[in-house]
Amino acid sequence: LAAKLSQRRSSDVRSQPAPPSGWRPVLQTKKRLSSQMYVDKGVLVASASARRRVVVVGSSGGSTVQFPAPVEFLEALSQQLARISQGAAVVAAQFVCCEVALDDATPRSPASLWIVDASVSPEPKCVLRAELVAVNRRARELDAALARSVPGFDAVVALSADARAGGANGDVLRAAGASGLPVAGTGGSGLSVAAQQYGCRLCGNAGGSVATSNRTKAIGIAASLAGAWHEHYTPATFDAKTAPHLRTVVNELLPALVGVAVVRRFVSLDTGLAAPAVGAFSAIRYAGGDLGPVAALAGGILGALCAGSPAAALLASIAYAFAAPHALALCARGRAPATAANFVVAGGLPVVLGGLWWLLLVGPVAWLTSLGRRIIRRLLGNAILNAAAAAGVQYGARRGWYHIYILPLICLEHERGELACLGALDALALVCVGCGACAAQLAQPRPRPTKREADADQALALRGLLVGGCCGDYVEACHPFLARDPILDGATYAGSVLAALVSAGSASSAYLPVPLSFLAAERPGRFLFGVFVAFGVPFAAGCVSNMKAARENPAGVVRRGSASAAAGVAAGVESKTH
């Protein structure tokens, strides 16, 4: 039977007239399946000879502008089609894109015509930018040419298509109906006309497009076509090997956690204020690659239901990343319209998942994180242990341990909108100590062999002092000075330890201007004392060491300030590095 169908399809293709210029006979290629695979942009897909061939037609949208160009949608669709068992690919496409919604557009509205011709390139190409009336005229010409090759396709995808007789996509959809090809897509008006007038066989979740995104459309279309072809489809889901590391995501949450902690120092707010933000951000990081902005909506709901614990919201977002693509594909296989499927994935699934989390996990997770905070506070409330921790922070920051161990613990302390003892240590043992070391190079410059090296020292020291004091960052600016000066290096450890001894029990936050860290601190008197100690010890030691070096090498070049130093600072502030 398969051989007879293949033979009949081949005879149909041969009986079609040759397409005119503008469309090459890309689709009239040998269709026999093979098991060869290759990697396309990091995705393992079937070889070109093994793919089912899909044509995509449509527009940027009638009631809303879904995209100014179809590049992102076609890329998302190609990635999902490649996950169908026998492989599938977009080999031809035609899109009319308008800068305004087509329902509100006028004949003079600016528009563009995009096509894909896989025999030339799989990338979308804009072939015309003009007024909408001219773009539609050219689109109808290409539509008529493309329709002649439709019997050689395996499916048609229509996205907000103009299916009217004489419309920009009417000929292709009429040919799809005559050939009995499965038609998937979104845009209720166009699909209704195609089904009623041309007898198109709508498959899967073909229907409206409200509340859909490019990625959710792509998953629904791929699942629909796989069902029509009776093939297996596995949507891309959370993969622990390629997903961002949990520690990385936790560190990226620090700005929101610090912001809430500082605000709560001055204003009475709910302790779980950060949970919706944590849920939305984490869902984007783990599920955004497959679901796009829809993941943010779901993550916000998860965070709201896990308000007792932002950490639980983070874990719920990971679980959502596992489940959401499968739920979307299941809806498509069940012929639920795209809008309904999106409501299930963006609204229903997070409500159910968040409810389960609230019942079963929010309490235990909140208890564990609270226990961790109490242990940290108890340990760092002891002056000796606080001093030892300060030395460890200073040592670990130079060996890449900061992001691995220290920063996640700071985030843990900030989780419920509280200030952090480790945040205070960060501000004192790293920021203020570094500022003191840099200030010493400005107050008493160290002799350097050349004027250029002296200028470089001044620029780096001034930059480190300003960025550290005003932003609480760039503590590495002092490291070149420490590497060449053992006295200053030892003084940074001494300053860190002494500052921790006098400020034990104080909590604040890192990555803030030093004055704001002082104003927000618990026990601000201790913290301020620690600031003076942390800054003063390396500053005094650095000045003395540099004076000694100047006496030993009086011929060295000394620069107390230069235009090049000011220019180095004016170049801008680098991003966070510690």
C-alpha cells in the first residue's frame, strides 16, 4: 500500500506544470526515508532525504502583530519538527508581514514579503518591502506558483492565513484541500475558510491564536502533524545536561533578593515578596527556551502559590519545565485548540502544580532554608568564627570559590527578604579592604619602571576605588597590587579579620554603595566600625610599603595623578566580576 501511495504521489507531482520563476522545484525531490542523521544548529535531526516536507504560509497577524518577521517562528517550528520520529522540515514558506495589525491596516501600510526556498537556503529571506497593496500583489503571484508544488508536500501550516479566493494564500490552501494534505496552524478565520470552502483537513489543535506564542505554536503544530502522520513526537523538555546549573540561577536571582531585603529594612513588607519574581525568572531560565514568555506567566503563578518560600518557587519552576511541553503536546494530540492548550499550560498546569507544592513542599522547604539561615547567623554571631569566615572569604575570592560557595549562601540568607551576615562580610572583607588597597596606590604611588606602567597603576587604583565604593563591586582591582606586594597582601587578610572581629553579628548586603550598606545594616555602629578598620589597615600598610619601595628605588617613576588615569575611569564601569 505504501508503495502504491508513493507511486501515485510521484505521478501526481510529475503531472504538475513546472513552477514559474521565483520558486524553484525544490519540493519535487526524492522522498524515500532513510535513517541518516546529522546535527543542525546543535539539534540532531533526520537528513534532508528523510524529512517530511512542510510548507508554511500566512501573515504577521490580523488582530495583533505577532512578529515583524517570521524568523523566530520558523526557527522554533524547525526545531520542533525535527523531533518527529521520521524527521520533518520546512522546505518552503511565504509570509506577508505588516507593521500594523492587518485588520487595521490600509493599502499604504508598510509591509514586507518573506519566503523560504530550501533549495537555496533554509533561512527566511525578505524579497520585497513596499506598501501592503504591492506586497499582497506579489504574494498572490508567488502563491499561485507555490500551489503547483503542493501535491509534493506532506503537510501545510497556515498561520493567520488569507484563505479567501484571490487572497495571498488562497491557491496553496485550495491545493492542500484537493490533495488531502493535513493542515495545521492558528488563525481561526483563515482556517475556517480553508476547511469550509476548500475541504482542507484540519489536524490537531488547529484553531485560534489568542494567548499563543511562537514557541507554543511550534510545539502544538509539530504535535498535530505527528498525530496526522501517525508518528511519534517528543517535545524538547528540561534536560539536566543542557539546563543552567541550579547554582547559576540562584546567583542570578541576587539582584531581586537584595532589592527586597533593602526595601524591607525601611518599609514593612511581606517576607515572601520575592517569590513571584523568583518563580517567573526561574521558569524563563528553565522552560523559556521551549515556551517563551508563556513560561513567565506560569512562573509568576507558581511563585504566588509558593509565597511562603522563594526556594520552593525555584524548585516548582524546574518541575514545570519538565511537565509543560508534554502537556502542550498532549493537548495538541487531543485536538484542543491552540488557545485552549495555551490556557492549560500557562494557567491550569501552574495552578495545579503550585497547589501541590503549597500542600506538600512549601512547608518543608521553608523549614530547611530557615534552618540554614539560623545556623549561619549563629556561627557568624561569634566574633572568632566571624573572623575565620572573613579570612575564608578573602582567600576563596582569589581562587574562584566565591560564586560556588559564598554567593549561594548570601542568596539563602536573603531569601525571605532578610539582610545577610555573609553580605556584611562581603562588603567589609572584600569591598572595603579592596578600596583601602587601591586608595593606598593613589595616596602613595609605588615606583614603576616606566611612565606607562605608573599611569596604568593610577587608572586601575582609581577605578577600583570608585567602583568598589559606589557599586560594591570590582574587588579584583586590587589583586595586581597584592600580587607584587606581600606586605599589602598580608594587610588585606589582617584588615578582613579585624573588621570581622569588631562587626560580628552585623548583617547587611553586598553589591551596594558602601554608604547604603551602612544605612541598611543591622547594628550599623558595628558595621561602620568595621568599615573603618577594613579600609584603614590595608591603606596604612600599602602607603608604608610603597614609601619603603620609593626609598629603595628612588629612580623609579612615580605618578600621583594623570590624565590617563582619569581617562581610564571615564571609560565606564565594568559588569560585576566578584
